[in-house]
Amino acid sequence: MIRICMFLIPMLLITARMESVKAEEPNDRPQRPAGQLSEETLGRALTSIGLNPTKTEKRYDFAFKTSIEGEEWKFSMSTVLSRNEESVWVMAWLDQIPRTANDVPRTALLRLLAANDRLGNGKFFAYIPTNKRFVLQRVIANERMSTRKLRATLRDLAMSVADEYPVWATANWNPKKQQQRVADDSSSGRSVPQNLSDPSRSNRIRASESASKFNGRSVN
């Protein structure tokens, strides 16, 4: 009997120690904080607010429609989580860069930089070299996210795109060339839209037309 007890006691101590170590070990996957989106839930959140996102690798592309000052706008947008999933990047796709350097005046680029300083709130203009297109981006912390907050973020970015139209619209960068183009159209008998540089008119350029042709970039 004594020998049996001498054998069982060390075994019980070893078992108790193993259970204690196991209890102290962290879970294989740490629990995601409440309100933090994952790649999967980001897509579901976009769908739940009435959008039809298309997933390209880790990025979601979609069309976002909203009314600004009584006028309907349609934006081509994308959203993606950062690599560490601590932030959400939202992008509104704008014009392509003009083909020639003569159509990119230095003052136009300086205005874009000045707008970055003015916008704040995580918003800034950027250039995507893979498809030679400008974007207006906003970066927000991936915390306390909800469909309401996501929709508000998209609308806030859309309103900034509309407000900054005179800055990013490449049609306004070279007024002389634009006036010559209007004159050529007029002499050829083609219909000529009026006041192309006026962002309040319905003929102004919206964001990029095709959400299916995006070529995004990696986001840290």
C-alpha cells in the first residue's frame, strides 16, 4: 500500500502541474476585439449597407451612389484592411493622369499637396502608378466599426471628392487646351457642353467609370 501511494503521489503532482501550465497558455488565435472588422466581415458590412462589392485579392471594389446638394453622384470606390488589420483604407478613384507632361502643370500638383494639408481627418490625395490614376483616400482605425460608421465614412469621402473637384479634375488643369477643344467641337458642329470648369453642373466628371478595372496597391 505504501509503495502504491509513493507511486501515485508524484503522478498526481505531475498531472496537476500540466493542467496548470495548459491553463496559462494563451489561445492559438487571440479573440478579435469587439467592433474590429476582419476581411470577411468587411465584405459583409459593405453588402449590408446595400452595396455590391467585388473582391480582388484582399480589396473590395464597389460603386457608391449618394446625393450631394440635390445632385446624384456615383463614385467608384475600394476598401481594404491594412496588413496588420488595425486600420481600414477607403479609396475613391478619380481621373487618370494626363498623357503628356505639358498637361500636368506644376501648380496643379501643388494644389493637390495643399489640399492634403487642408483635408485632414485621415484623408489625402495619392497617385496609383499601376493604373496611372489619382485617388482620394481616407484611413480610419479598425475599431468600434459598424455599418452606420462605414456608411458615414464612405459619404464623408464622397463629399470631399465633390468639394475638391476643381482641384483633382484634370480637365481644369489646362484651360487653354480645354478652350481649344471646345472651339474645335463647336466648329465641327458637335454639341458643346457649357462651362466645363464649373463643378456644379451635371456635365462635370465624376469619379472613374469602371469599378472592374481597378489595380490597387498594397497597404501597410
